[in-house]
Amino acid sequence: MQQILLIFAPMAGNSFGNIFRITTFGESHGIALGVVIDGCPPGLKLDLNFMQNEMARRKPGQSKITTQRQEGDAFEILSGVFNGITTGTPIGIIIRNEDQKSKDYTHLVDNYRPSHADFTYDEKYGFRDHRGGGRSSARETAARVIAGSIAKQILIKNDISVQAYVNSVGEIKLNKHYSELDLSKTENNIIRCPDEIIAQQMIDLIAEIKKQGDTIGGTISCVIKNCPSGIGDPVFDKLHATLGKAMLSINAVKGFEYGSGFSGTSMKGSEHNDIFDYDEKNKKIITKTNHSGGIQGGISNGMDIYFNVAFKPVATILRPQESVNNAGDKAIVEGKGRHDPCVLPRAVPIVEAMAALVIVDHLLLQKTIEWNTNNSL
């Protein structure tokens, strides 16, 4: 009998960026997750407290509307940093897993969860880690956030800020332009919405959805201020295209729009065009409106860059659902263990991290990173 050898492709796609390039590794229920950062400039004195705070914003178990998995998400720097200062060599960082409960996933050894990566991983690799989704788990984003915390510090040195916030949960929407909001209030509540009244409505909705054993989605908005004009690389590496790829690589993301986005399709050109003007105070060209979202022709124009990211409801629900197993037989799958009823509050720092990674990479490509006279960032 003729034997057929099936060869499955190894996992690729674990790296992001060009000059400031990250490669993440690890699984949800493995020993640790981690990241290798290539291309970080030497001479950056790292603020470790800032980095740990960024991890705390993303970590599980932080409130009643997030998963109750308890992870401290302390990080260990293995290389690329000496006396707290980056050396220019690859930075290796790990985050150890401490609270895995793999037994909660034994019912998924053969069964496929609806809208998860279980089936597609089996189809692509012929094998999968059923414990918490393995590599497909959103726990992988811990590695992105710690890398983004370094990118953010480079941006801070260049007076560039990246701020994200929850804009909607289900049908509850903020319905305010970011310029009308005090974004410093974003961290004042567990949903990370800068409007206290709307925030409470969102929290109440998520709490109710959680009681039902269900989940809900929504949107996150992000604003990048003081980004210099001239970064972005046409034709295929437009700044908004890179931001789109970064956001769409985040677990549960189903959509990305920048500037006027889809709402701009209902406007006429005479309404949508951003008229140029000259800012006498700051001695630079600006636009009177910013429907372009700070990007024209794929290149930043110096105005605020802003965009929205759409997140679907978390696929794991604590209700029985019809499915099949890997033999095609009918099966009933019900979520067990600890899961987020809504991913949004923990996704805010992930969106910021990915945005920071994009901007730093493009700045380095453009060589517009500013250096102090002592040759340190």
C-alpha cells in the first residue's frame, strides 16, 4: 500500500516591524511567554515601573468585569540592557505563567469551540495545544505590551503620546469626538472610558452579560498626538496600512478605520477635504479639519492620528453550544474556567502598544528619532 506523507508548515508570522522588530513566543499554558526586540536604539534608560504598570493594565484578574485568572505578569529582562540602559543588542524578555488551570480545557482535546482557532490550527498544523488555545490565546499579547512599553518610552522622549480608550460596548456608545474628552480620566474606571456616566453604563451592561454566561464586544478609539509629518512609506507600507495590520493582528479584532473612516463615505468631497492653513504660532502648515486622520497618501501630515478598532464578543461563552469534534461527529461544547465577558478594558493597552511599535518603527525608518547631546535617547 502506498503511504502518503503529510508535511505541515511550521508556524511563521511571529515577528512584526522592520527596524524596531519584535518576535513573540510562548503559549497560554506554557512555562512562559516572551519577546525578542531587535533594533532598539542604545542609550535608552528604561523606566521599569512604567513597564510594570503597562503590564498591570493588561493583566487578568484586575476587576470584576475581567477574567479572574490571577497572573502578576512580572517580567524578566534577559538581555540587551545593562545597568538599566539599552545596549543596542537584542532585548530578551519573558513573562512567566503562574496560574494555569489546564484541566479546564480537557473537554477540548477533540472538540472544536465555535469561532475559535481550534479547527483552523488543526487544519494548518495537524496538531494544536488545546490548553487555553495555546499560541492563539490572547495571553500572547502580554509579550506585545511589554515590547510596546519600551516603544512608548522612545515616543515619550520625542514628545509623542499614544492614548486609547473604550468608545463603545454593545449598543452603548460614547458619541463624542476625542477632542471633547479629558483622556486623563481614562484610567479612572475599570472599563477605561473617559466619560464617567457612560463608563458606568458600560460596566453595568458587561456585569449583566457576565451573569448570563455570555460575552459582548465593542470598539476602542486611539489618538496619537505630536507625530511629525513625513513618516510612512508608500506604496505598500503606508502608515495607515501598517497601523491596520497591527490592529488586525490583535485577538478578537474584526475591523479598523482611521480618520473619517466609513462615515466619510456619506460626505461630499467639498465637505471631506481638509483645507490647508498656516499656523503662525507654531510656524508650520496644518489643516483646518482632520478627516484624513493625520495621514495623507500613506504619510503623516503632522495632525493628530486617530482610529477606531472593532472587537467581537469573546468566543468562549459559559453556555452549551453545538459543535463537532475532529472526527466530524456532533458535540456539545460549553466554556469552563475563567474568561473575559468583554475583552475591551484589557485591550486598551494592547492597542496602545501596537500603535507605539508602528510609530517607532516608522520613525526609525525615517531617521527622525531625536538624540540628546550625550548620544542617549
